[in-house]
Amino acid sequence: MTGLPPAPRGPADPLEQIRHTILADPQHAVAYLNAHAGTLPWPAAVTHTLLAEAHLLDGNPERALGHAVHAASLPGTALAQALPACAVLADLNCWTGQDDAAEVCSMYRDLAGDADDPARLVCAQALHAVAVFQHQACLRGRAALDDLVRAAPAGSAVLVMLRHAQTAMADSCRTGTDPAGPSAWTPVPGGYLCPAGQPQPDYLTSRLGRHHATHICRDERPGPHTAPREVPR
Ligand SMILES: [Zn+2]
């Protein structure tokens, strides 16, 4: 492909340059990464993780998922590259509503725990709670998220993110509807576009709002199915 600048002007670090390119022009970043795949100064797992993030931002989640699966399954990948690959893979499983999203989040959570990476660990646990809320049982997802809220440092960006999701989950259960929340793209914390310790406030709700909830709470309330439509006051 011709006409592709090597990278935008800006930071000297090539990885930092491509981060900027993805955020500014993901389509251009995809073209650049594909055109220079053989000469990029990092392992293939990084390239495929970056391609996954760029494709998702560019509105192509299926292609993004393919790159994320490839990045996370490359043999011999060092932990420093496997962690962001798994973060992006877990995120894309949630974004695209895969039935086994909770299992993939568990894999990411275990890797972050083994790596002693507390910032990624709490993000992985939170994403797992979202997947459980959607695919398994709302109350279990909420209980897991409540535990994370209690443990999160006061005033932290993580706590803000967790509380947004906590409120969205509670509202969803109260109304028996699917979770409301922004469905627009927000970078997954712990990938290459957002530090794990600095998640955006709407990250979790952006994933929560994309798919149905599995409301088991309706069965555990006193007579929601048989209650009269007009409750006398
Ligand atoms: Zn519920």
C-alpha cells in the first residue's frame, strides 16, 4: 500500500505513536499495521492486539475478535504482551456477546492474578461480573461487583467506573429491563489504548448496555409475576 506515512508526528516511542494513530484514525492505523506487519519493532502478539483495538474502534468487531483470538493464542508470548492481548480478547467477547464471555474473562482474571497485576485484576473481575450479569445470573454479577466496589480505593477512577456499573445493574434489576448505558466504544483498560488503572467512567456500562441481562431476580421477589397491575397505596 502506498501513501502511508510511517507514523504520525509526535511521541518518539513507536508504540506510543501507533496508539495516537489508532485513536485519531483507526482505519489508517489498520492499513499501517497491515502494511508494515513484518517490520514493526514488537512481537506479533502486539500487532494483532493493536489491530483488534483499531478494528473495534473502526466499527468492525468481528474482525477485531479474530485478531484478538490470534494475539492471545500465539505460542511463546511473554506475559507483558499476553496480558494486554487477553484484556482485549475478554473485552471483545463481552462486546460481541459471546456465550462463553464469562469463561474468557475468567481466563484473563487468572492471568492477571498470576502476574500479580492488581490494576488489570480488578478490571478483569469487573468485566467478568458484567458477563455473568448478562449470560448467567444478574444477582451473581451484582454480588461480584459489590465486592469490588467495597474493595476499591476511595476516589479512584476504578471506583467511579465500578459505581456506574453498579447503578446500571441495580436499575436494570429494579425495572426488569436490559441495562441502560452508553453503547459507544470506550477503550478497554489494560489494552494498549487505556492504562488499566485509569479506566474511563463509562467503560463497564458501555459493555453492560450492549446485551441482555439474565434476570433471575424476578423469580426471587415476592410475587412480581402475580402482583396486581395497580398496587393500592
Ligand atoms: Zn435482575
